[in-house]
Amino acid sequence: MSTKDNLKNAFAGESQANRKYLAFAKKAQEEGYSNIARLFNATAEAETLHAHSHLNALGEVKTTAENLATAVAGETHEFEHMYPPYIEEAEKEGNQKAVRSFKYAIEAEKVHAKLYAKVAEELDKKVEHDYYLCPVCGNIELDKAPDKCSICGVPGSKFVKY
């Protein structure tokens, strides 16, 4: 394997570790283990540092315009090519949790791609927006929270503002 392959694998591994440790931290906090939650959160941030270092070494962090184009392509790939066969397989296996997870993701990825394309068009204008994230399905609404999520039905009051 080449160094580039190793960097890609390391980036993937560190990225997955970050997300896993954040989930572990949330669970530890829910169970009353705040000290362990803090350790998981600190380690998750360390894994992010590693992942960013690997991504930079790969030369994958470019201009904002280029990064937006990469993001649109990535999100589009996910909803057009990646998730449809995942949903099909989960349905065959009768795994309804996976079906719901994949379906939420596929619909949210469509929204993400549209938002990236929109801000790419506005790049030179430096338009400011607020973004509202659904904490259940990952849907993002522009400028204001909805009454309820168009993907999963969660009340808009639960959306997190960015």
C-alpha cells in the first residue's frame, strides 16, 4: 500500500473513532458517568486532530469553493448510489431500524447537497444564514426552524441552531 492509501485508511479510522467516542460519551453522561464522558469527549477531539492532520497531508482541504464542490459530490453520491442498495438489503433482512436510519440519511443528504450548492452560488456575496439541525434525522433547515421536520416529524422546537 502507498502512503496515500495509508493516509486515507488512517483518516477513515480516526474519523470513525471520533464519532464512536462521542456516542460513548453521550451514553456515559446519560448513565451518570460524567468523568468517563469527559474522557471520551477529550479522546474524540484528539481523534479529530489526527483525522484533520491526515486529511491535510492528503491535500484534500482546498479552497472553500473547491470544498463545497467536493461536499456536493459526496452528498450526491451518498443519496444516489450508496444508500439505495443499503436500504434494499436492510429491507430484505427485515431490519427496520437500519431501514429507518438509512432512509433518514438519504433524505437529509439530499438537503445537504442542495444547501452546499446554494451557498456555493452565494460564495462571493458572503451571504449569512442560520442553519437549524434536526437532532433525530440530520435534516438542516435554512434561516428558521420549521414547525416540524419534513423528514422525521420531530417538532421544530427541538432543532439546534448553528
